[in-house]
Amino acid sequence: MKLNKIIEEKKKQVEREKKKETAKNIAVGTAIGTALGAVAGLLFAPKSGKETREDIANVSKEVVENVKEKVEEGIDLTKEQYEKVKSNIQKNTEEAKKIEDKSKSIKEEVDESLEETKKIVEDKKENIEKIIKE
């Protein structure tokens, strides 16, 4: 019984793959047909060669302008992102400097406190030695 299910699943999988391949071929064919139709329409249109060339030139200029706009938008977006990153780095650097300064200050306080503690311990040690000698 399980063997039949496996065989049926395999058949269904093969059919799905065939349908995908067919759909892919149809999409590719449609795209190619559309492109060829557009080219044929331009070449065989009832316009003079001069008008056709003007149409092609106009379309080309539009495409170039669109590309320029997109590139400029990309550049502007990149500049904005750069400025944000730069600002964040500056903020983080300032914060790091503040933390470093605070750490130095705390270290100095700890060192001073340690020195005071050493002096107190030395004084107490001397007092204890005196008491022991007496």
C-alpha cells in the first residue's frame, strides 16, 4: 500500500514539473513574441524612416533620462546613508571618549584610595608592633 502512495506521489511530482516547464516556455515565448512584435511594429510602421528614427531617438532619450534619474536617486540615497553612518560613528566615538574619561577618573580615585589604605595599614602595623614590643 505504501509503495502505491510513493508511486502516485512521484507521478504527481513529475506532472507538476512538466506543468512548470510548460508555463516557463509559454512565458519565454510570450516575451520573445512581444519584443519581436514591437521591433516589427517600429520597422514596418507606416511612418517614414525619418519619423521612425525620431521615435527611436525619443524613446532612447527617455530611457537615458530614466536611468539618470534612478542613478541620481541611488547616489542621493547612498549619500544619506553615508551621513547617517558617519553621524552614528561620531556619536559612538564621543560616547567612547566620555566612557574612557570616566574610567580614567575612576581609576585615579581607586589609586588614591588604595594609597590612603596602604598608609593606614602601615600606621596600624607600626602601632601594633609598638604595642607588641611594650
